[in-house]
Amino acid sequence: MPNNAVSAPRKPGVARPERGLWRLLGPAFVASIAYVDPGNVAANLTAGAEHGYLLVWVLVASNAMAVLVQYLSAKLGLVTGRSLPEILGARLGKWPRLSYWVQAEVVAAATDVAEVVGGAIALSLLFDLPLVWGGVITGAVSMVLLAIQSRRGQQPFEFVIIGMLAVIAVGFLAGLFVSPVDWAGAAGGLLPRFDGPGTVVLAASMLGATVMPHAIYLHSSLSRDRHLPHFGPEGTRPEGSLKPSALAHATSGEVDEHNARLPRLLKATKVDVLWSLVIAGSVNIAMLLLAAASLRGVGGTDTIAGAHQAIVNALGPAIGVIFAIGLLASGLAATSVGAYAGAVVMGGLIKKRVPLVLRRLLTLIPALIVLGVGSDPTYALVMSQVVLSLGIPFALIPLVRLTSSRRVMGEHVMVASLKALSWLVVALIVALNIALLVVTFMGS
């Protein structure tokens, strides 16, 4: 074609040539930050230091569940054009909706506590800062990250978060290369079993730190907003319908184009979810293996600071610094993503849209109180993950019900085998939470 030739205009309803699949990736990497936050560090180090390789199976099973759950969340957003909180907000009556929002906000608050406390611990390890000042700095940096999302859009925010995920991976995987891992023992840890009530609480904590409720709510919004920009956050398309008259901002040509692109978007989403959670899962397992190999039987490893010192003693100061940098990146990235998720929940359930930076400022307060009153920060992290574990069924059960509904998903409804597997995942998570309640409140 001559250089001065003009290409024919694209006809309405005809899909544009697709970009490389890799350019469609990103939303799942943002959601996956929730799977490598400081709560994971506390739970995984505690599990490895106290019980060796016993609970490796919990992380493997949790990560497999997370792949399924996050794909269903992203698929819901792509097919319906609405986030999970938006759909629930439209379906629930006033008081059930407000009650549901309250429990979701409690979960979001627990998330914020874990992530700000983790960042504060990291700054204390690196620069010997007081924990409260570390929490303030962590909150301030997270506000900068959220400002990037608010002013520059989702993709620049994704790039920043993916960069931090790379730092996290290096920070927590580095020690694995110099620690004496018993690989036969690690393989034995794949056999599901417990060893007393304490391991049930730890397993619930690890599950809550892996399959996280706010990541379920958030991913449906991330995928929708990234790939369906013409729907926008205020899209009002009814479930199971792509009729142009029902769209807030889409023409019939845009709807046809979306329908043509949807199979490729779903394919890209599978790749996005799989790779992001393979990375996150590898980091989590590496933390437990590191603790089991280097911290088992070492005194003082019941706190992150103590575990860090033990890592320095066993593997050298360089590994200790790299570990602390990974923890800092984890806290900074995860608290930004957590605040983003809280805004999505609030917007969908009670139709209130608080600026992200303002929300970050308000939700920083509980974490600073925890740091200011002198609570054991590692214990606060572990217990925050228990709260998250209790909140998982409230996000997961509606997600599976909606994605199992032909009225909601149309031709993209789950097949029978996937539906059965999804409900099995729900049953396992609910059972573990019931066991946690029994152990915690009945002392059995």
C-alpha cells in the first residue's frame, strides 16, 4: 500500500484487529497483590517456623481455589459489564444491602490493618523507624499510588503494581536459593492433615490471606473497567442482556464489537489469572519453605521482626535486607489495592463514591491505632487474616450463584462440571471457617 494511502474506516459492529494477547493482561496482576500482602508473610512464616512443612498443602489448595475464584470474578465483570458489588447492590433490599456492606467494610478494615502494619514493620527493619511513623509513611506512599490511578487511569496503575510484584517476588524468593530446604519433607507437606487446634487457626489464616474477599469484589471491576471502557463505572446493563437500549454509553455497533471480542477477552483473562497467581502462589510457598528450612526450632520467630533477625543470622544480612524490601513493597502495593477495593465495594453497594485518596486517609486510622497502642504487630496481622477468612463465604457464595445463572451469564454460564467444582470449593472454605469458629470460641 502506498504511504499516503488512507485505510478504510472501521464499520460499526466490526471488531477492531486484536492486539497481542499480552497487552490484554494486567487486571489479575493487580488483584494478585492481595495474595502476597504482609498478612501472607505473617501467616506463612508462622506456619513454617512452628510446624515445618505440615501446611504446604493449605497453600497449594488455596492457590488452586484462588485461580478458579478470580477467573469467575473477572468473567462476571466482562460478561455482565458490572462488578459483583454493583450486581448485589441492585438485587438486595435496603437493610440486607447495608448489612452486607458493613461486613464487607469490616473485611476491608482488616485488610488495611494488615497491609499498613506490614509496611510499618518493613520500614522499622530497614531504617529503625518507630512503627507509627512507618504506618504514616506507608499510608502516604499508598495515597500517591492511588493518585496515579485516579489521574492517569488504570493501566499506569497496573504497571506500577506489576513492578512492585516483581520486587516482592525477588524479596521473598531470594532466600530460598540459599536455605537448606528438605524437598522430600516439602513433598510430604502436600498430604492434607492437621496437628491440633493451632494448625486449624493457622490454616484459616493462610486461607484468608490467600483467597481474599476484597480481591473477589475488586477483580470484577478491574476487568470491566479495563476492557469495557464504554460501559464505564456507572453502566446499567441488565443481567444477561447486551441490548443497546439498556447500555448507558454504548451504541449498537459497540455492543456488537464487544460480543465479537468477548471470547478473546475471556481467553486473555484465563492467562492473566493463571500467570499472576502462579507467581503469587510461588512466593507464598517460598515463604513457608524458607521458614521451615531456616527458622524451625529457632527462638523468637513468632514475630516478623524475630523471623527477620533469624533469617539474617541463618542466611546473612543481604538476604535479610532483600526480605525487608520485599515486605515493604508488599505493604505499599497491597494497601493501595485494598483501598481501591474498598471504594469499589462502597460504590456498588451503597452508591457512594468517595475519592480514593480520601478513603485511604480515613481507613489509615484503625491501622495507626493498632500500631499506637503497642499491640503485637505480627499477632495483629495473623488475626486480620482470620477475619478475612470469615468474610470469604459472603463474597464467594454470591459469585458462584451469579456465574452459575444462565439469566445472568447467558451463553457464558458455567458448565456443570465447573459449577460442581465451584460449589465444592465453597463447601471446603465454609467447613474450614466453621472449624475455626469451634476452635476459637469453644476451646475444643
